[in-house]
Amino acid sequence: MTHQYQDLISLFNDTFFEPFNTRLELGGDEPIYLPADAQINHHRIIFARGFFASALHEIAHWCVAGPERRLMEDFGYWYQPDGRTAQVQAEFEKVEIRPQAYEWILSVSAGFPFTVSCDNLHGDFEPDRIAFMTQVHREVVSILQGGLPPRVKMLSDALRAFYSTTELRLEHFVIR
């Protein structure tokens, strides 16, 4: 099955626009979250370049953000661009574990391949992708055992219905 970003936009907007006043929108080179303002009366998750994976990743960040953070541009989080030092990369990965766990869950729900992102292509060292993926995997297992948070569950259910995928099981999440 092909995964078209337009389908994800429709599924997200049908699921979340009314209860959360939030829309998923196609953007340009850089993703961003913009809360409602005087010009636009709804919140916007804007993902990069029409990539399905980018949309899932930005949705995952939205699912992590609580009500107060959803009123701030980019949820009020810092972002250090590509080219991070080892110390800054470690901080980046620490805050990326939960969003990437949600992204992995949503990817499996859609039958879409998940790839962990260390997001540091031009740094002065090579991040340990396997170690980071292991941390994300542990988080996925914890989330599945504790039950999906409401917004993750809502979208997971919508994705599984649309893509005709099965119930989420631990064996769907394999480190590769």
C-alpha cells in the first residue's frame, strides 16, 4: 500500500479538528507548530515537503505536548540544528525518546516503516543509532503495556481502520 500524505492530512483533521481545533498542513522545507492567533483561528501542525514520515513525526510531538505547550510556537521547545556536539546530541535524544516512540506506534498503525532519527548528519561524531533506537523501543514497550495515551490511541485507531492493519502487538516493534 502506498502512503499518501493527503490521506494522513484527512485522517488527522477528521479526528482532531473539532475536539482540538488543530489541523495538519503541508509545509515547505522546515516543520513547525503554530498555535491559533489573530489571523488564523486554529492550531497548525505544518510538516515538511510532503513526507509522510515528517507528518507522523510532527504529529507525535503534538501528542506529547500538553495543553499549555500547545499554545506556544513549536510547543516552546528548543531545537539545536544539525551539527550538534556529542553533549547536545545526548540532550536532543533524551527529549526525542517519547515523540519517536509515539511516531513508531503511529507508523506501525499505518503499516508504514519506521526509522529512528538521530537528526545529526553534519555533527563532529556519529550518533549511536542502535543505542538510541533501543531507548525508543523500551519506551514503546512501556507505552503499550501501560495503554496508549488518548490522542495517540485516537489516531492509531483511525490509521489502523484506514490501512486495515491489525491490533498493535509487541512483536510489531523490532529493532533493525
